Amino acid sequence: MKRIGVLTSGGDSPGMNAAVRAVVRKAIFHDMEVFGIYNGYQGLMEGNIKKMELGSVGDIIQRGGTILYSARSEEFKTEQGQEKAIEQLNKFGIEGLIVIGGDGSFRGAEKLTKKGYPCIGVPGTIDNDIPGTDYTIGFDTALNTIIDAIDKIRDTATSHERTYVVEVMGRNAGDLALWAGLADGAESILIPERPDDFEDVINKLKRGQARGKKHSIIILAEGVGNGMEYGQRIKDATDMDTRVTVLGHIQRGGSPSGFDRVLASRLGARAVDLLIEGKAGRMVGIQQNKLVDHDIIEILTHPHEIDLNMYKLSNELSI
Ligand code: F6P
């Protein structure tokens, strides 16, 4: 394989640039040509493709977002859209493609692989919701952004003796909420993987109040429901001075953490190795600190697993 392409797709995540850099540098190291595909699958269909050199990825390892931009394309899901993409791949002589993104992006990669274009997926999403890898690129940075925000909320929560509901991202996964809750000593963590026990949340708040606690933090994963509504329910049930913060897209930005930069570098480089080895339709991941790869679609049939021991521990520590 002499010519490969790389694109980022779906919601961006900190560390995607470090992964792009690793793909480009590793491919050039192996005397291959690399093409950057801009705006994800949408840009692929439109031929928004440029050759990348060593310098194209200089000074980006520390930058959040993605220099290749990202998009969610409805057209690419159609047969016609995929044909358009293949026309462009042929035009540029691209023989293999590395797709950095989440499960939606991997489904696109599988479609192209089935049509004869070997694709390798690199998991990049803050949600940490991809089976077959312990961590996705961007999760650690987003987690630290949440921790930083909650530390600040805690200051004002204490000053005013308030209860805060903090809604965090994660789509249908509770990883960000669970890790942030444990890292922040939250009173309660609400995640989609566990039934929501409202009475337990209220009892804990009341126990804390009786003990003279100055503030309480409840972390709600967006997959559980709406933070504003949850805050209102707490207000109604307790009469506590309650505020709600929806952290939103600040969780997706910022300079990637050291962990995410290293993870992205390892996974991006491994993806190039797989193409060189003639593999197709695989997803790279990290499990127990070892690089692994899995069939890109088979792995998505497995449920995403969250470590419920951490949930138990958090409850034990926030009695
Ligand atoms: O998948 C990443 C993510 O940030 C989710 O946590 C969130 O639900 C979603 O994307 C938000 O998507 P958008 O940026 O399209 O609003």
C-alpha cells in the first residue's frame, strides 16, 4: 500500500489532532503518501482532499478540535453517497483509509471496506462508549474539563450552601459522569446503566444537610434525562436552594491531556501498521495497556461495558 487517506468524523474530541499527526508521520516514515480528507465523509464525497506532508501536522499535537474538521453526513449513509466517495478515492489513487471517530463513523468505514476499500477505525470520542477499547481518544481530557468545572462550582456551592445538579455529556454512556463523580466526590451519580433511585438521592441530600454539609453535587449523565427537570424535582422534594449547570460543549474542547496525546499517537500509528499488514475492516483499541484490534462491525454488536464496581465504590464513599 502506497497511498492512504485519513479523516475525522462525528463529534470531535481532544486528541484527534495527535492521532492525525501519528497517522501522517507513521505513513511517511514507511515511505507512503498520505492524503488528508477534510470535513469527514461529506468532504470525501465532495473531493475535499489534500496531500499531507511532515509539516502539515507540525504544531498540532497540543491542539484540541481537528485540523481536518468534522461532519455528520446523512448523504454518505446512502448507496449513492458511498459511490461518490469511492469515485473520489479512485481519483486520488487512495488505497486505504483511516477513520478517526465514533461508532457512526465506523459503520461508514465498514461500508467502504465491503466495497473493496480497506478501512481502519481509530476510536475518537469523549463518550468512551466504544466496545473493544478501555479508553477512547478525548475521554480523559473531557473528564479533566468536567473535574475543573465542578471544582469551581463547588466553591460557589459552598459559599451559598447550595445543591448543584451538573449535567455532563456522554450520549447513552455514563462513563464521563461516573468517573467525574468519583473524582469529585459527588453525593450522587446518575447514569443510564443504572436505574435512577430518586428516593435514595433525596435521602442522601437530607442526611448531608442534617450533618451540616455546606453543599451537595449531583452528577447527571445526559443519557439519563434533562438536568433542568431533575433540578426542579430536587427543589420540589427538598426545598433546598438548588442550581443546575449544563456543561455542554466545553467538554469537547481544549488541549488534550498527556494521556490522550499518548493514546492517540499509539492508536494512530497502529492503524497505519494494520493497513501495511494488509488488514481491513478493523478497529484499533487499547485493552489493559496493550494495543489490540477487532472486527469493526462485530465489536459494535457487543454492549458497551461500564465498570459498575466504580459506581458501587462511589456510593460507599459518599454515604
Ligand atoms: O458523541 C460526542 C457528543 O459530544 C455526545 O457526548 C453528545 O451527546 C453529542 O456528541 C452532541 O452532539 P452535537 O455536537 O451534534 O450537539
